[in-house]
Amino acid sequence: MEADQVAPPPTREPSSYSYSRPRRKFTWGLVIAIVGILGVSIGALYAFAGARVEITPSSGDASISGEFTATAAAGELPFEVVTVDKIAAQKVEAESTETVTDAAQGTITVSNTSGEAQDFVKNTRFQTPDGLIFKAQTPISIPSGTAERPGTVNITVYAESPGDRYNVGPTTFTLPGLVGSDLGKQVTGKSTEAMSGGFSGTRPSVSQATRDKQYPKLEEALKRDVEEAVKAQVPQGYVLLPGATFVSFSPQPDTSSAAGSVEVRLKGTATAVIFPEDALAQAIAYKSLGVYAGEPVTLGEAGSLTLSATEAPVGNDFAFSITGETEILWTVDTERIGGAVAGKKRDAAQVILAGYPEVERAVLILRPFWTGSFPSDPSEIEVSVTDPKAAR
């Protein structure tokens, strides 16, 4: 036998097993969920879509010390007068008796709707519906007015005859001298408080020294009351400056009180000069700001200003001075702003608003974020005005 031979290793039959990665099943539910989320997100963006402009108005600090002249209900700086009368009484013990013939008196508001200022002389007559005649104590000057906004002035009238029958309650008045004319319907009077002081006969009395002792206390109470009453009558859009209220006092006839006592009476009259706030702000801006071209403005705080005048207005012109410091705020017309940016691209709108003197800062907001232009309809643009003090 030949040399030993090594037998070859046995061979293995190839395996019939093979492996492949399992194929994932396509899930339509996931796709639908993703599409749904995207739809809701896009819908939300459009639901909150809009265009908004936030404006911070221009402002300027004004330090003023200047002279002004205003004209009654006319001109660039008009003024109006608010008048309030109140009577205070103090009861004191009677010291004697007196025989008197006193005429009743009181305050009426005279209205003028004629469109022209009307002037009347002292002792102009006013008649109640019952035929009682009262006369004006002083000449009357009534500003022009309309049926919607009459010119008015408060005046003191007294009865043409003494006696308590003239102590009538609130009523209306006509002017007998104007009966039969158009002016007779356009100039009328009305009282809101009763006439008082009318008396004829003997009544308890006190000395003048006793009256004089009571007047200071009555003045103190009346001054506070009439000034508060004036403030309550300042209409919206008007301003009453400190120093623009003039208070005067006038003794009234005594009246009998309980048996053995007398009421010492004093009338306080407050005459306040008020101005349209925008007109006053413009007048101050012209005098105190270096750059001002007459744009609409308002006052930030009028209480820090003081008005000084020698007397209350007598005629159509009123001369006075104003001192103090305030802030001038430019007035923003939101409709004008909306119309200016309507249909404009963001950058173009920003340039336009930068040229508006009343705009100190403008924030432009467009949603969704890819919107490049404002709507062409201004009503679809929200314009808000911020407080410049808060913005700082």
C-alpha cells in the first residue's frame, strides 16, 4: 500500500435558510394625522390673521410764560363763561325790628340762538309766564349761538316791586321788549332756583356789625361750594385752568327765621373762563415749542398751568397770561393712519408714517407672517394709539 493518504474533509450541503428585513406596513392613519395638524396650524394662522398699526404719538414739553387774548365763542382761541350762584345763610338772634320794602332777586340764565351776539342795557325787563317783571342789574352781553348750542350768560335780576309774591320758584322768562319779533323767540331766560328776599312790612332785624361778623364764615363756605359747582359744569373737551375762576360776594336781604331770629344771607358768584382744550393747546404750542406747524394737539396736564387776569371777562375779548409747564400731545387721526397704509407694503407704510409729525413711533403688525402688504380696505386695519408716558 502506498503512503498513507489523508482524506479530504467532508463537505457540507449548503443551507436552504435565508434572512430578509421585514417590510413595514404603510400607515395611512399617521399621514392623515400629520395633514390634520398642518391644516389646523395653517387654519389657526389665518384665523388670527390681521393687520394692526400701533402708534405712539409725538409729544413735547412746554414751558410757558406768555400773554394771550381770547375771543368769546370765536376765533383761533375762543372762550366761554360758566357762572354759578349760591346763597348761604346763618341764623342769629334778632336784636330789633325793622320796617322794610325789599325786592326779590335771583339768577337767570339768558340764552341766545340768533347766531349773533346780543347786547342789552341795564334794567332790561324779563317777564314770567304769570306776568311778573324782573329787571337786569347790569348791562348784558350774550354770545352768539344756535338752537343746538345756544350762547348763554347768567345774570342777576331783581323784582320791579317789593313784596313776597315775587319770591317765585324756578320758571321761564321772555323779554317784553322783543315780543312780536324773531329775536323774541331766540333770546329767552330760565331760572333754576327760586327768587328770594322779597318782603314788605315789619320783621326782626340785626345790626350791620352782627351781619359783618357772619360774612367771613359764609364767604369761606360759599367759595368752596361755588368753585366745586363750576368744575362740575365744565363740558367735555373744555379745560378750566387754575386761576380762571373769579369769585365775588354780595350781601342779600335778611329773612325772618324762627320766632326771635334772623337769617343773615350772602350770595357767592363764581365766574369761570373755560377754553376748548385743543385750541388752548395749539395756542400754547405756538408760543412754547420751537417746531410747530399748527397740527391738532392736546394738553397732557392742564392742572400744572396757572392763568392770571385782572378781572373776569366783561366783553367779547379776554386778556390773560399763562405760566407753568405742561406736555403737548399730538392728536392721532386713526382713520387717516389706516387710509395711509391701506394697500401698502410694510416698508412703504413705514416710510409714509415716518413723515407724519404726529407719529413718534409706529409698530406695523401683519399676520400671517408671510403677508407682505396691508389690506386695501382701511376698515380691515386696526389702528391703536398708546399713551406716550406709558411707552417711555
